[in-house]
Amino acid sequence: MQLVIVESPAKAKTIEKYLGKDYKVLASYGHVRDLPPKDGSVRPDEAFAMDWELYGDKQRQVKAITDAAKTADRLILATDPDREGEAISWHVRELLAKRKALPKDVQRVTFNAITKQTVTEAMTRPRELDQDLIDAYLARRALDYLFGFTLSPVLWRKLPGAKSAGRVQSVALRLIVEREREIEAFRPQEYWSVIARLEQGGTEFPARLVRFEGEKLDKLSLGEEGIALRAKALVEAATFRVEEVETKPTRRNPYPPFTTSTLQQEAARKLGFSASHTMRVAQTLYEAGAITYMRTDGVQMDPSAISDARKAISDRYSGHYLPEKPRHYETKAKNAQEAHEAIRPTDFAKDKYGSGDEARLYDLIYKRAMASQMASANIERTSVTLRDGTGKHELRATGQVVKFPGFLAVYEEGRDQSRDGDDEDGAMLPALNSGDTPAKKGVDAAQHFTQPPPRYSEASLVKRLEELGIGRPSTYAATLQVLKDRNYVRTEKNRFFAEESGRLLTAFLERFFERYVAYDFTAGMEDELDDVSGGRAAWKAVLEAFWKDFKPKSDEVMERKPSEVTEALDEFLSDYLFPPREDGTDPRKCPKCEAGRLSLRGGRYGAFVACSNYPECKFTRKFAQPGGSADGGEDGELGTHPETGLPITRKVGRFGPYLEMGEGKEAKRANIPKDIGELSLDWAVKLIDLPRTIGNHPETGEPITASIGRYGPYLAHNGKYAKLRSTAEVFDTGMNAAVVRLAEAAAGGGRGARAAAEPLKTFGPHPESGGEMKLMAGRYGPYVTDGTTNATLPRDKQPETLTAEEAVVLITERAAKGPAKGKKKAAPKKKAAAPKKAPAAKKDTPKKAPAKKAAKD
């Protein structure tokens, strides 16, 4: 028997079908071991020796692999064709060797696509494990561990509220924070444009004023309304004649097929996918045999694939769309991972595949790969110059005409948001000749303001990271997800915003670890790791050079007092926290007592700004309020309640700001929601008086109340609840709307209603448990079940796009983790009663199961 190891069950199922009965294919479910998350897992003093620990949820998979390996004649390691895939194979081999279950014949095979031809051909070309790729994995893993586990304790002790930092994540975070600083420092400039609306032969077209009173105008020349209106009046009064018509033919060449990063960028622009969702969907397409491997920096396609693409083009389009010779693209990539093919369909005869997100991403990949082998587009750009009789004033109209679409008939790349959004290429122009005097339909003078640089989207951030050479495209999705998970950034309308904790962490690293968040240092480290994977550098030498400088620097910062760190950050962030005031007064002067000075302080729950006269003056301000005014800091009195006469005070506690009325046990408190804007006494009275009684329910006679709880605003009636969308609805919702909301929430159902609910989709039996797989609507979101195991769908997975293969993976992975906390384990199915005379079976069973010992490997 020949044992084949791959990563996923979906991949295993497909490959086993291609290979036949002589092969047994098992999935490792990704990495089986990792460095234990504790000190000492990497020991620099012992030549960077590493300890590895079996993942707790991989016991079952590893046992199955071990048992099969003991009876196998040959072990074929067929994990993904990149550095991580090589590492997974290495881990499996090492683990089996420790357990004395490693077959004598061990081989490594790789394939770029999961089709019958590529899989069977790969089996005829086995090789040894690539030690250079393994060394590169070891170096990268040790480097990230040493960076994180050395720096994180420094953060915990010296930067209150900080969680941890990563080598690449910290630099990506710095990019986001620096963009935030650029936006804050930006000062908009006013400018005006004067556009004449002209007509020729029944076709209207715009023409911009580009010369005024003999002076050539740039973007900001018309800087105020008075000048713009004078220019407008002149254009309205003058007659303009066509003086020059310049037509310039140009060619646009197609883009190469997708790499990992360009796929992530384009899927973000055109489909709105996050980088992690793009990779998840691409993984499914790859394992289904629809596309080639999706972690690559290569831009070239296999010669046979180019031939198939050219045939598909000739079948669908006229001969003009097919260039005489195949197109070849080059990449500057150096290491083995980037030597792969670009991402392309495995079969160009299939222009559609799957449904939902899979179909949308496949369509993008198919069209990009097809377009890469098509003819160039022929475009005619036209520029028309019109002057008045004096020659001192000039209008210009521009446009373009696509003479031959070429590859544009299939695909055009999306563009990131520009700073000011000006686009002068315009629409189609009418036929114009020298001497023509187009009719004037009107003249507009429009005010504009220069715009700050846009915040990064996932697409533009991935592009920037790649331009700087930071990280590797295959890691970008995980890097960005970590920043979100740690609440260092948030996303709004697909744009990254730096959170308070992320901004403070970046300031700390820039101040004390400047070298290690420098773009050139991080990019240079990536080059060194690439040299390891290419066999041009020794991995331990790379680690030694890093550790020699990083460890002393960490020790030096650790020895500093927290107060010294805070003082240094106060100075470093001075321009941000205390920007100059328009009236010229001291920005550090306390707005409450007017005698103390403001400075940055560190508290148990993070950094904040406080008055130097504490405890006499208890003014505080959140770190994230640069230059903020005294909006009621700790113990800041807002006024008195109109009915009780008691003072209402805004305070800051462990979980943020809150209101308090009264003192001691009798005091009434209320949280301050984030969506109310500026806190006023009116708002404070409303919040402190909650819950609000709307009235009695017309059917039950019981009161309906509105309030704000731990999970947001809600309605309550007779033990039943309904969510509200905003704080405003707590005070605006009337009786009719409340009754409807409560009825809708009740129709959403409790446990009984859900139990009786029909499945949203069925997928057939699970290959291991045999239970019918169903997609259900649950109280906390959609989930998939086989009757014994329930698996929640990932947040960014649309239920309607879930496939049977994905359902199998979700259920299997959930089952491997064991029952969720607080839930009883599903009872096993009853087996047939064993015959009474069965003691002999016990003789072959060891007293202690080997699983616990194996877990230490």
C-alpha cells in the first residue's frame, strides 16, 4: 500500500479518486506541529534549537496517519508546492520517525493543479524534501517567535493595554498609522475650475479653461471665487475657435495573469472580498481542480496552458483578437515559491465554475488569464485646443475612442481611489476641424478642495506592502486579519482606520525599536530569508545576526521604568496630543483648573491624558482625543437632574466612560453609547432615566420598555426582547413600531421554533459520520450540521455560497476540536453488543494508550 499525505480532506478525496486502489490518501489538516506558545521554545544559546508540540486538535488525524504508515510500503508527501507545504511534509516525516512508523521509502511530489493529468504525472517524478525550503521555514518561524515572545513581555510591562507585536504586522500597522497622520496633517486648498459646455453636430462636450489672460493655468491657479467668476464671465463673452486637433493613436497591452497579491487586490476592488476571504475561496477552487495553485508570485503560464488559452480565444473571437505569437511575462522573483505558474484555470474550455463567491472569483481568474494572451487594444486619444480672438484665453477638450478593444473585450483592471478623482480622458468627442466654432451652451465655475490621501483599502495596502518588499503575498491575508483581531485597526467601508491601541503601539515601536519597524530593515530581512530558501545563506547565520542586536535592545527597554517610557512617549507624541491652538495659548494648559499642565499617563487599562494637579484636579482625556476639550473628564459634573436635583457626573471606569447620579449604593449609573455624538446634559438625563416605558402592549396589557444593555439598544416586553439599531431608536420608537419589532423578533423564534425550522440547504451524507449535512439558521448565525456536530460558518462566508466540500471541512474540523465549552459531548451511536466471550481482545490492548505520549512529540 502506498500512503499519500495532503493537507485537506477535499484534496485527499479528489486525489484518491485519480490514483486508484493502490493508494491511500489522508489529510493532515494543515500543520500538525508548532512551537509551543511559551518561553524557551526557541533557544538561541543552543544554536537555535526548537521544541515542537503536536496541535491538540490533530490527535485523531496524526493517529490515522501513524497507523496507516506502519503498514505502508511507501510514503508520498504531496502537500502544497511552497515553503509551508514543504514544512508540513517535513513535520509529518519527523513525527513518523519519532514514532518509529516511517516507511523506508519516503518521497516528495508536488503538483500545481489538482487534475488527473497533473496528479498522475507528478507521481512519476518524485524527489527528496527540499532542505533549503525547510531551512527557510525554520528561520522564518524562529524569527517571528523570537520577535514576538521577546517584545511582547516588554509591551505588557511598559505599555499598558498593549497585547503583542509581530514582525510584519507591526510594519503593516505603521503604514496605516502613518496614513492617518498624513490625513490629520493635511490642510485642504481651495481651487476652482471653469468648464465650458460646447456643442458640435448635436453632440455636447466639455472644455476646460487652461489659459487665462495669457498665463497657463495649473490645478491651483484659480484659487479663489473672485478670480474664477471673472474667468467665467470672460469665457461666456468670448468666441472660441478650434485651433488645433491632435490625434494620437496608442496601444494598451494586457496584464499578466494573477499572482497572489494581484488577485487579492483585484478581488477587493471588483468583488469587495477581504484578502482572507479571497484566499479561502481560491483554496476551494484549487482543491476542486478548477484553478492552479493560488500562492505564487509567478506571472508565466505553462506552454500547454498558453496553447489552450489561444485556442479558446480563437473559438470565441475573430482572428484579430489573437496575437501572432504567444505572450510571455517575466517576474523578478528570486525564491522557489515564486517559481510557480501564475494563477489560471486548469481548463480554458470551462468559462464558468461553481456558484456564489466561487463562481465570481473563478470568473475573475478566467478572464484575466484569457485576456493575458489576447491582442493589444488600439485607442485613439484626441486633444482639441480652442482659443479666443485675443489668443490669451484657451480651452481644451480631451477624449478617447477605442478603435479596437482587443483584450478589453474580456477584461479591464480596476483602479484604486485617486486623491482628487480628476480624470481628463473624458468621453467621446464629436468630429472637430481647425476653424470650427462650436456653439456655447453654458459655462460653469466649480469650487473644489484638494483631498487628503485616501485611507488604505485591503487592495491598496497589499499593493504597498508588495512594493516595499515587506512580508510575502501568501502571508498578507493572515497579517491583516491579525491587526483586526487585536483591535489595532478597524475597517469602515473597506478602509483601514487606526485604533487608539494601534496608534500607541506604533509610537512605542518607533520610539524604542525604530530599526525593527523600518521599512528597509523589514524588506531586507525578507531578502535574507529568500536567500535561505534559494540556498544562498545559512538560516542560523541569519538568526544570529538578528538576535545579536535585537536581544540587547529589548533588555535595555525592559530595564526602563514605566514612567520613563511614558515621558518619552509624551514627548514623541507631543505634536499629535497637544497641537498648537489657534488662539496661541498653551495646548498643555489644563482646561478645567487652568493651573496644571496636561501630559500622557499610563493606566491599568491603557494610556490617557491627565492634569499634573491630580488629585486636586481630576481632569482626564482619552488618548484618542488629540487636542480635545474638557468634555467632562473623570468626576466631571455635567449638571443637575431637573426632577431629582441630584448632580450627574461623567466618569471613566474600567470599561470606558459612564454616567453617575447620586452617591454610594443608591447611585444610579448608565453607560455612554458611542453613537450619541457630543455628550450634553439633555442626553445625560435621558440615559440616566432609562429604561423608558413606551406604553402597555395592546394585547397583553403589559408594559413595553426601551433601554440599552450589554449588547446594545433593545425593546423588552413580558420577558421577550427585540434589538434596536441605534441609541436614537430607544427614545424615538413608538407603540406601533415597538409591537411590530417584538412580533418580528418572536417570529424569529426560540429554541422550539429553530428545532422545527426547515434547513436552508442540504448537502448529502458526511463522508465520515454518514449523517445528513444541512445548513441551518441559528440564533447566533448560520451553521452546518451532520446531526452530531454543529459548525458555525465563518463571518465572511455567505450561506448561499457554501458548497458540500466546505461543509465537510467545517464539520470535520469542528469535530476534531471536540465539544465546545459548556456543551455536552454528543452521545456516540450504540454499537452492536459484543459477545460475552471477548476477553481475548483485551490481551492485545496496551494498558496505557500511546496518544498521550505521542502528544509530546
